[in-house]
Amino acid sequence: MTDTAGSGGSVKLKLDGVAKNFGGVRAVSGVSAEVKEGEIFSIIGPNGAGKTTILNMTSGFYHPDEGSINFEGTDISQTLPSKIASLGISRTFQNIALFRGLTVLENLMLGRHVLMKTGVLAAFAYWGPAQREEVEHRERVEEIIDFLKLTDLRKTPAGALAYGLQKRVELGRALASEPRLLLLDEPMAGMNQEEKEDMVRYVLDVNQEWGTTIALIEHDMGVVMDISDHVMVMDMGERISFGTPDEVRGDPRVIEAYLGTTDHKEVA
Amino acid sequence: MEWQFLFELTINGLLTGMMYALIAVGFVLIYKSTDAINFAQGEFVMIAAIVVAGMATNYGFPIIAAIAVGLVFMIIFNIVLERVVLRPMIGRPIVAIIMATIGLALILQGAGPLVFGAGTKPLNIGVPDEPLIWGPLFMTPIDVVGAGISIMFLAIFGWFFMKSRKGVAMRAVADSHMTSMAMGINVERYFALAWILAGVVALLGGLVWGSAIGVDTQMAALGLKVFPVVILGGLDSIIGVVVGGLIIGVCEALAAGYIDPLVGGGTKDFTPYVLMILVLMFRPYGIFGKPIIERI
């Protein structure tokens, strides 16, 4: 679907032998992967495979115990989440993490926080340059609101929105920071068919029109196989397969991971 | 004459109420941005007033210089407090933070008089003592000045939280620490900012109340007045603080004027708490507090 697929786009994100333990549980062990500029990269796998842990490490909430994570040539393995956000990675959460008491508009404006010039006293300096900057940010946020068709909900507290809309607002907030890498943790989970189709369209639009590199976790196989340029399959903390959707689909290890066992084993 | 008495009680109640609001807003600042309940806010007010009054009476500082010392002290004190005591508690159960602030309150009550002595000190910020007489109305000048200061700063804070970027970020931090981090918000820095602001507000409260009632450890009891005010108005609302403060102020004044003479006094002191309990029964998040949004 995109001409960058599989071709030699530069590497956006590189995981190199990444491992993470929680107490005695090895959540991720020795996973390596490359996400290329401009592609949609999906991570799939059964529950507990370590997918979200990978995302959490990429966004800095956990730090890998072994291996390294590289974003645009910078090692971000031990970098704090707030710093990573300012480097150009933004994300959504599996369980929606909007600011529930704040309006949709405020949520999106906060998405631009990393792009805003800061300074303790800048808060009180509303006039002059600060105001001009504010207006610019507001314009970009309005574009996103327009794009995601949230116009009527601007002033609604995010917590009061229906589930599907909250997911959409969260996508909007992630986009507001103009990320160069967008991490989506199950963007379509719990949605009905119509909401899913909407979300798929938004994700594709973001990828194609804005050229944003996207790494996502998703359980809906139909969606993953349709939109991804590359798919990484994980099971029990390990990478068990990697390739284009077609390559992955035919991989016996993938089938085994999903169905629990293969026929010949059952016989044996 | 009866309506004049009522009028006078009400006006003075409103003025006192605005001054309560000034104390309560420090509490709300902390709650709004860190979700923590600060039981030491009254002690902050007391300690700020003790430092200013102590510098002025014990060391003969001019009042402006004493206030400057107080301001610097409160800022440094709150930065240290946040860094040393409260930051390690981020992510712990909220009850741990509450207990820490209660402990802090007791320490401050004990430590407050150590440096400048325990006696009641006057605090004169240049407001005259003679009552303002306006027709049949008697008002204490410091109450008027205090209410004015209070209105001004509450307006500033209200604007800050609703409109300014930093204020919105602060509300975001209160809403979710983790999500704020993902937005690139430096959560620790906002915590520090909240405590600094609370310290500055405590100084203002200390100046106003210290001038009105004199400076000693009794001032810490003002912190207890904060609870009916914020419960009434809503823990996280600046407007709520004003309305809560005004209601409490007027109720106290009316109780003192009408009920105390009948029963021999004392009702003034507990009326606010009766109101508080009634509010908790019928509207636990206060008049302006945000109800917890729950989708079922």
C-alpha cells in the first residue's frame, strides 16, 4: 500500500536484544527489531507476550534490563518518558489515559506541551509573544480536531465521552505533539465494527498524508494484516516471527503460538 | 435597627469569608495539582507570619524587608519540603501523604516558636486600626484590605488554572501523573511549583490574618477552618473557595450575632463544621467540585 514498504527506508526505531524482567518474570527476552521510516509496524501475539512492555520501554516508562533502544540514532534506553516525548515519540494507551476532567480541547493542547516553550514565569506572561505562540498551537490543534471530526466535542470533558470517541481523542492528543514515531497500544480494542473502520481510516490517513511512522499493537488480525507493512509476532516475551503480513501469516511458529499446538505434536 | 445589625454582620462575615478563602486557596492549589490533602496549610500560614513578625519585632527589620525575608523563606521552605518529604511519596497511597502532612503540621507547631519565641507578636503591615465607619456600618480596615488582597489573588489563580498553559498542565498532572509524563510534562517540576504557590499564598494569608489577630501558634487553627470552606465549595474549585469562604464567614457572623447571645456563646466556632457535615451528607463533592465522572 505504500511504496516505502519493505524498501530501504531509513531506520526510525531499532530494538537491539532488548530484555525486561519483572521480579522473576521474564516479560521480554532478547527482542530485536527495526521500524523503518514511514511504515506501519505492528506487533501481535497472545496476551502476556510482552507487546505492551516493548511499547512501555520505547516510551520510557520502563527501562530495558538488557539491550538498547535507538530512536533516530539516539540511545533512549534509559531516557525519562517526558524527555522521550520531547524527542518526537508519542503514544496512546491500552486502557485509555485521557485527562478525564479536562475538555477535549485541553487534552489536545496538552498534547502539544512538548512543543511549547517553557519557563516558570511564562505562565503569567499571556500577552505578546506568548499569546501569538498560543494562537499558533491552537490553530494546529483545531486542524487535528477537524481531521478527527471532534468539532462539536471540543468543550466536553473527555471523561464524559463514549469509549470509541475517547480512543479517537487519545489519538488526537498523540498527534498534537507532531510525533515522528507514533505508538498505538490496541487502538481498536473494544470497538464496534464501525468505530474500528473509522479508526483504521484515521491511522492510514496519518501514515500516508503526514508521513508519520507508526508502531502499533493490535489483536484484530484482519486489521493488522490489512494495514501493516511489517509485522512482528511475539510469544512468551520472545520474537517468534517477523516479516510482511503474508510472510508472517504462513509461519508455522505463528500458527503454533496462536493455536497452542500444531497437528503433528498432537499426534505425537 | 434590626436590619442594620443583620447588614453589618453580613458585611463583616463576607469580609472574613474572603480572608478564609485566601487560606483555603493554598489548600486547593495543592489538591488540584497533586491530589494530596495538605493538613499543614494552617501551619504554613502560621510559620510565614511568625517569620515576618519575628524579623520585624525581634530584629527591627522594616516591614517590607521582613515580608521579603518571609517570601524567600516560604519559597525555599516549600521547595525543600517538596523535594525531601513529598517527592519520595509520589505514587504511594494518598494516605501516606496525608499522614506526612499531619506530622509536618505538628512539627511546625512545635518548631515555630523556637526561633522567635512563643509570645504573641504584633504584625503591622501599615493598615490603620481605627474602624471604618460608613453610615451605620462598622468595618475593620484590615478585614477590608485582607478581602481585597484575597479577591485579587484568587482572580489571578482562577485565571492561571483555567486559561494559562501552565495551569492547564497543572490540572493535567493532578488528573494523571503517568499520562502527564507521556505528554512530556515534567511532573516533579509542577509539584514543586504547586507547593511554592501554596507557600506564597500562606504568606499572604499570614500577613492578613497576623495583622488581624496577632501572630502566635494559635494561627495554625486557621487551617482547620479551611476544611468546612473547601468541603462546602469543592476541593478543587477556586470559585468554590470563594463561595465556601463567604458562606462560612457569614454563617459564623450570624451565629455570633444571633445565636451566641441566646445560648451564652460558642456556636460561632462550631457552626461551620455543622454545615460541613450537612454538605458531606448531601453533596460530597461540594458546590463547585467536579463530580467524579463514572461511565457505566
